[in-house]
Amino acid sequence: MILLTGFEPFGQETVNPSWLAVQLAKESLQAEGLAVEAIELPCVFGESLGILNKAISRLAPEVVVCVGLAGGRDRISLERVAINCDDARIPDNKGQRPIDEEVVPGGPAAYFSSLPIKAALRNLQIVGIKGEISQSAGTYVCNHLFYGLMHALAVRPGIRGGFVHVPYLPEQVAPGGAAPSMPLELTAEGIAEIVRTALATHEDSKLPAGAIH
């Protein structure tokens, strides 16, 4: 069983490509004979994580890939690390705005993704989809969910998981605007490729994909 999650729209957006792409990726993977569940999460601190934890307990998935929007990025970002910090620049969809609060009080400072992110990056590049290893998932609801996911999986060694950020859709970007985007079908195929890689790869590749700053 594979569990995919995307977010509802937030801020000023009326759509969230993470959820649209997750639904398409689910259809593609199911057509390959895989068992896949996809759920849309609220862009809300606490509530999103609660729903995710219930889904993990109910489904006992082999792989969990959570997906969120990173407007301004031009490629699929495989997040490396989640930090134990909520620091919201804008309120969530229920008006919450935690500042300098821990996701899990007393929890570790950080967790690393347990997905084979380097191998997934290589495979994205092979199929012609722009990707990168990202060193920060931010401090908003995406990082909150990522950290909470890895905290939950720390006591479930049979489940691997991580977080992926995706760009805007072309229709979210003003004509002639500077913000990059990625077509929905390409984003969905990228998510599906990450899942395929996770299922086929149990020891990640050693590839240079770090950052200088």
C-alpha cells in the first residue's frame, strides 16, 4: 500500500497543484497494479498531522509521500530534512499562526527523509523531469507535516516516507510573470516516479546533490 497526500488551497490560491497532481499520480500507479490511497489534507497546523496519523494507522502503508506547493520553485523538490519548528509567516486556513513553537514538544531537532531521494532525483532526470534535493521544507504547514510524519515513522521501521514540494501550475502564473511553473501531468508523473523509485530502491544512491548556501 502506498499513501499519497496533497494539500487544499491556502493563502490567495484557489487550487493547490499538490492535491491535483497526487490524484493523477494515484490513477497512474493504480493502472500499474499498485494499491494506492490518496487523501487531501487541510492546510492547518495540527489538524493535517492528525488526519495523516490516522491514515497511517488505518492503512499501514509501505511508502508515504506527502506533497505540498512551493510557489517560486521551478522543479520538483525532494525534501531532505524536517525541523522541529513551526514559524508561520502567514496564518493557516483556520487563522493559526504559531511562532517559534515545536512541532513535537521535546522531540529531536530534525529528522531526515527515509525515501531514496538521490535515486529518485536521478530517475526524474532520466525521464526528463526537473528535480532537486532541497535542504529546507520551510517552517509552515508543509514542514509541520513532514516532521510529524517522520516522528510517527520513527517507531514504525517498516514504513518509509518523506515530503516533496511541487511548483505552481501554469494557470496559477500571470502571463509574462516571472514565477516558474510545471504542467500538471508532468508534476503527477514526477510524483509517480518517486513512488516507483521508493518501491524499487532500498539503499539510496551516492550522488552529489548538496547546496553551497
